[in-house]
Amino acid sequence: MGFDARANHVFDMNNENAPRLKVRLAHWCFKNIPSLFRRTNSFWRWQQTQQAPVLKGASQLVLVCDVQTPRPDHDSGSMDTANYMRMLLQLGYQIVFFPTDIRHDGPYTSFLEKMGIQALYYPMLDSLEDHLDIHGHKYDLVLLNRAQEYPDLANAISRSCSNARIIFNTVDLHFLRLQRQAELENSASLFEKSRQYKEHELNIMRLSHAAIVISATEKKLLEREMPDQKIVHIPFIREIQPAESHFSNRRDIIFIGGFAHPPNVDAIHYFVDNIWQAIRAELPDVNLLVVGSNTPESILELGRTSGIDVLGFVENVSPLLHRCRLSIAPLRYGAGIKGKVGTSLAHGLPCVASPVAAEGMGLTHNRDIMIASTDQEFSESVISTYKEEDFWKKVSQNGINLMHDQYSFSAGLERFEALIDGIRKTPKNNS
């Protein structure tokens, strides 16, 4: 349990809970004092900005929010947020970043600060509302990433940032992902959760001047649902990193997915239970590498299965992608477009994917990806692609070409700049 310095009663050492509280205080100090000293300079810099803000001199000031400080080496959504901040810096904006967990996330927060981004976190403030009361009117632009996870805060931002244009970056439509999971599991509670998320997401879009979706499929869905709302399709960005590694020097199959995301947990369990043995029977010397952050015990247990190596979190996956011969994306539900697919293709690594994993990316079966709808199709596609060098080379190069044309930083920057230029012509208050 964390020590909450904001609760005044914790400092009262004369009450009946004093012994327990002293232990908690000692434990908190042991854990946190070193990091507080490391952050002293940042903290005092922040205090000075409250007196004479950096905010004051900025010609174009943007507030970027997300559920946490981006960890691009952990999950695809973090990579997206980090790339949007890179684009905003290139467009000349001064950025203030607020994670809704209000945490200083060690090296990840420090990295933002080294980029020239001002990060807000406890103890410099107790809530974003405190900051908005003073500085809300100074923002020219607000970028809300995954705001469906903090709908009340999105409402507060809409009220306080009266001079700003607001963009809602959905990352994926949560209600669609939950709806698909509910259909798969025939779950009434998930259907209800999907309904609630849909209400949150559509409401935030109404508060915004534009909503970004990364999937062409989701753009069509929302345009039917909200024909008067500005919905913009901007795919995620992936760095193109092809390798010279020859087909014959590659081996093994890889699955990548952050396991805090339930579709990834479901996907790899389903693959191992229903598809892997057919592949293993035909390719007995091939191993499956399972890579991802927040690896639960149930995934670690898969490492006991013959031919499966659970690596867990890997800080830099590029060397693995350059030595493997194939990646898989056997998702049974989800939304948005899939980082695991984009990352694989950007490295020149062919991917076998389910229809839901491949949707919305402009991919064509047997041209730049292999799409398999049944367990048998999936296993046969993995086996044939793994063996056929000429076909493998063709799909590898086509995937690189597609990622370069549609998912490069320059392509994303062009789309994002056009969006900002467009909403500048709309009224500021969209509520």
C-alpha cells in the first residue's frame, strides 16, 4: 500500500493507529526518498514555472493527456502517444504532458523532460483540475489519448480549456473491442460494459473538435453512428527497420503482445490449445517465442509446452524479429489496428493473422500478409509460408513497402498537420 502524503491524518502520530502509521511512513520513506531527491531539480523547476510559467511564453501550447506516461517498449498505445508528441514538437508546439495516474514514472518521465516536454505529476499537483483552474485558458490545443478511460476528466478539460481545440485520439474503440469479446463469450456483463464505454466514447467525441481513429473500419463505423462529427483516419506510426538477414538464417515463430491487454492473453492461449500442435507436428524443430510485458502466470505456464519459450518483457524486440522467420497474430477479438502486425511488417517479417488482427490496415491476403479464418487455415498458412522461400521474400518486401507508404513518420505527420490546420477553422468551444 502506498503512503498518501495528501491525507493530513497520516501525520498524526498520537492516535491509536500510530504504530501502524509509523511503519507505513518508514516503509514509504525507504522506497521513495531516494527518488524524491533525484527529482528535486525537476520539482523546483516546476515550482518556478508556477510563478513565471514556461506556459506564458509559448506561441502554441498543447496539453497531452494519457492514462499513464508512455512506455513505448511496453505497449502499442504508448508508442502512439510518444509519436504524437514527437510530431507536435516537430510542428513547433510546446507540450505539457499529464498522465491520469499522476505518477512520475522514473526514466520514462525523465525521457519526456529531456525532450523538452513539461510533465505534470504528484506531488507537484494533486489533480489536473488544480492546474486547469490556473492555466486551462492558455492552451491552444488538447490531445486526449484513450480518454474513454477518464471521461470525467475529459469533461473538465472541455470546460476549462475554453481557447483550445480538442482532439480525441481513441487508439481503439473500446466499446467495439468489448462488444466483440461479449459476443465471443456470450457475456451479459460485457455487453453492458460495452454499452457504457460506447456512451463515454461518443460523448467525448461530441466534446471534441475531431476524433482520431487508427482503423479505416472504425472510421466507417463512426461515420454511420455520428455523421456530423469530424472523424479522421490516422494510422499509427512504425519505424521501418528491415534486416539483411537471409531466409535460410532465420528460424522460429514469434508472438508479441502486452498481456495487460486481454485480447492478447486470449489469443496466445487459443493458439497453443488449438493450432500449435498441428504446426509442431509438421515443423518439429521450430520454436514459438512468446514476448510481452505484464506476463501473467497463466502465460508463463505455457513455457512448459514443448517448443514454446516464454520470454516475457523484452526491451528491444528488433533482434528477435530479425532472426525469426514468421510472426503470428491469432486474435479472436479486438479493435483498432494491431501494433504487433505493424511492427512485424515494418521489420520485414511476414505475419499470419486472423481477420480481426488484419482489419483496417489496407492489407491484402497473400500479398503483404496471410489472413486465416479457421484453425486449419492458420496452421497451413504458417507451415507453407515457413517453408517457401520465394513466397516469403515477396510477402516480406510487400509488407515493408506498405508500411513505408502508409505508416511512416512522414506520412503520419502530414495527416496530423492537415487535421490541426482543419480544426483551426472551427469554433473553439465545441461543447
